[in-house]
Amino acid sequence: MRDALILAALTIGAVAALFPASEAETVVAAAASRATVESKRAPTPGASPAPAAGPTELHRAGDGHFYAPVTVGTRPVTMLVDTGASVVALTGEDARAAGVMWNPGQLTVVAQGASGPVRGVAVTLERVRLGGHEARGVAAVVIPQGLPISLLGQSFLKDVEPVRIEKDRMVLGSD
């Protein structure tokens, strides 16, 4: 559980770096700057990548970021690709839409910011798919408040190699 909380704090910090304008995001940036992690971490139990797939190409949006049409379980979710996020992070709304079960009683403090605690729920996503790339048993965190968009982090991206940016396109997987 401690590892999940640390990963959540790092994920939240990555969001804050991308969207620093709001107070909630400033709060999580402060929390992430105080977080520490082990340099090596064991793989998520039960996580398994699908067989290698062809490349998936994303184009840079006008705001400079890459957005991906991801499927969580069987439901579509648009996510910001965040190579600096340790885990997939879902907004409360996206988690509900994707059928990820959690309730407010499960919320725990995942980070501490200047304006107070940041609360979330660690979950495991049965299946996450982007193009031909699929992973099962993906570590994630639901952040019901303060996260403006869901993030596609390393708990999924680690199984899609390589991930590279070429000018205004991101290519996930081999050519």
C-alpha cells in the first residue's frame, strides 16, 4: 500500500507540472516534490503485457501534449500520455465511466500539499488497451478531485517499447 501511495504522489506531481494554473494542481506539485521513491521497484503482481503489437502513432495537440484514445476494460477514455507518471491515474468521472469500482469510503491520503491532503484510491485495472497494445493487471490510482484529465503512465507504458517522440508525433511500439 505504501508503494501505491508513493506512486500516486508522483503521478499527481506529474499532473501538476503539466497543468500548474489551478490551486489543486499547485497543491499536488508541492506534495510530489517531497515524495521519495525506491530506485528499483518490483513489477506489479499479476501485470502482464499482451504480445508485441505494431506501432501506435499519436499527433501532438495544439497545447503541445499527446492525447490517447485508451480503452479501460471495455470503455473508451481519453488520456494524456504522461511518460513521467509512475502509474495510470483516472479522474473520478473517467473511473466511473469505465466501470472501475471504488467509493468515497475507500479514499486515503495519497499526498500532502500546501493546501492540505490529496485523496485517492489505489486500484488495479483488469485491462488497458491503446491501439494494438494491451496490458492486464495495470496499477492505477483514482483521484476524484483535482485531476483535470486521466493520465496514461508507466504502469501501462512500460510494456510498450519503445516510446519515442519525433517532432509532432509520438510513436508507441516498434515499426
